[in-house]
Amino acid sequence: MLESEQINVIDRVLLHLSRFVTESPPEEYPPESAQAGIAFAVGISRTHVPRAVKGLMKDGLIEELTARVKGHDRRMNVYVVTQEGMRKADDFWRSAQGMLFSVMRDGNLTKMSGKEIEDLVGKRKTIAAISQMTDGIVVIDEHRRTPLRCLDEAPSLGEFLGRDTELKAMEAFVESDRRVFVVLGNRGYGATSLVRKFVEMRDDLDVLWITLNLRTTVEELQSKVVGFGKKVNKDVESLVDALGVETALYVIDDYFSVDDQVVELFSSMVDMVDGAKMIMTARQEMPAYNWFYHKPQVDTGVVEELKISGLDPESAKRLLGSANIEADALKRVLGMTRCQPMALKMLRDGDLEGMKKNTMFTSEEARYLLFLKEKTG
């Protein structure tokens, strides 16, 4: 097993900066992306930062920008990881999981692998700890509160492919000042799976997952949200307080056909959310009278929408499970299914009845798709 001493300052700077990558440039960059922030986070002298970033820029792994920085009036030089840099950081992280680290816990020095540290405190905290290690020692704060995860209503995460762009958009949302994120997708396109995957990735957040149904009441929703808020912060007494907990992520799944009072509640919650984050999955074919937000709120950034469609062709082919399928047959399958994950899974499993009951395909079309799936070239 590799020893952590093989991690140099340049690797740690890249790993540190990779924590702040967003899909689109933010209005203000975090102070950790400027020289002083890098020096503090990585635990090196500020005079050593230029040498480290110069090497990373020479290799095309980061780029230097002049931009606004949160908490500063003037524009400053900041350092942003490139796509090649993210690939390098991801490769490095996979290697780090198998490395052996000297870890300080409860005042005692012990040895742990990167994967063991991740299992203990989560990926994001592990990356931060490795970036900040001093004299080859990773310090774990044993007093850190374990995030509260109320996922009883969340589905289990099965096979998940693709959606890298969508996941990055959600990551950017959580790191931004925006508060409400709506994933729009028709039934079968995987909106719930996408959010479930994201929740698994963000193991540093307090998460409450609520799945809606026709019987969901306003009282039930308020009770769940306020009750969760109180568990995270004992000072929470109201819905407004719960929506102000900065570490909280409230996931509302399958918003489609709900009671008028529930619509009104969510309309008010959009304006109440201040500190917490709320992610909702909703169907694009939702009745107009059930929309709980309006275009001006999207235009002003109060609500962010992510409209999802089918998988990318490569992920769709992998999900279909027919590696040797004839090229023309594959093209027809992807065209007819529009790369819808649910339909592709049913095709893979040969589930004719499921396709007839849960998709728009006629019996003849479903049989034809199953026939195409078996054509090999």
C-alpha cells in the first residue's frame, strides 16, 4: 500500500481547488481559491503558493483568473481547475483511497487508508483533511457532528449511468447562493434516481427526503420539516426556522398531483427558504394549476430549473446491456425509446408486460423493440 508521504504540495493544492469546481463561473469566487486561501487551507507559506500554482498552470491543470472574491471589495487573482485538472484530481483521489495515512484521532496517532477515512467522515471532509495535512499527518476532528440523514422515504439507488452534466449542475447549485432547485422530467426519465445519486455524493449535508403522494397533507409536511429542523438545531421552532438551517437539504420527490393547500405551502416555502437548500423533482407534464413557482422567480434566480431528457447514447447502450447489438438496431431502439432509462431497463430485462403497462408503446411496438434488442451484428 502506498504511503501518504508520496503526496506533494502540488497534488494537495490541486486536490484542494477541485473542491470548488462549478458548472458555470460564479459571481463571486470563494476566498479559498485565492493565494491567501490556498496557503491557509493547504498549510503552506503564502510565498510558496506561486511556485505550486505555476506548475499546475504549466501542465494545464488550473488557470488563473481575475475575479470578484467573496468578502473582498476588489477583484483578485483566483485559480480554477480545468477539465484536465479535474480528471487528474479524480485519478489522484482514486489513488489516495488506497494510500496509507498517518491519522491523528482523539490525540492518538494511527494508520488508516484513504477509504477508511472516507467511510468515517465522508468524501468532502476527507479531501479537505488530506489537502490540509501537516508533516504527513491527517487530523480528524472527532467532535464533528455526523450529518443527519432521514432517507426512510427515499428509494434505494440501483444501477446509475451517465448524468455527469446534471450532477455537476446540482453540485454548483449547492455551492451557490440559490436556494430552490427543481428537476423537471417526465415519468421514467430518472429524476428521482438523479437526486438520489446526488444525495449519496453529498454526505456532508443534513438531508430530509419526503416523497409526495395524493394523500400528503400540509400538516404532515410541516411536521416533517420542522421536526427534522429541530433534530439538526435545537433552536428551531417554526417552518421558517427549519428553512434557515444552513446545513439542511430538503428533498421533495415526485411533485405532480397534489392538494391545492400543498401547492400554496410550497409557493410560500420558495420565499421562506433562507440558509437551507430545497431540491424538488417534478414532472414536466404537471397541470398548470399545480405549479408552485413562476417564470419571474426563475429569471431572477430564486428558483433554478434543470430539465432532464434521455441518457447520452453511450450510457443508454450500456444500460440496455446489448454490447453486440447491430448498429442500425441500436439506432432504432435509442430513437424509439428516446434513451429513457425506465424503458431501456425493461427492454434489457425482457419485461414485455412492464413496457405495455408503464410506457406509451403499443404491444406491437414493445415486441418490435425486444426483437431489435436481440439483433447482433
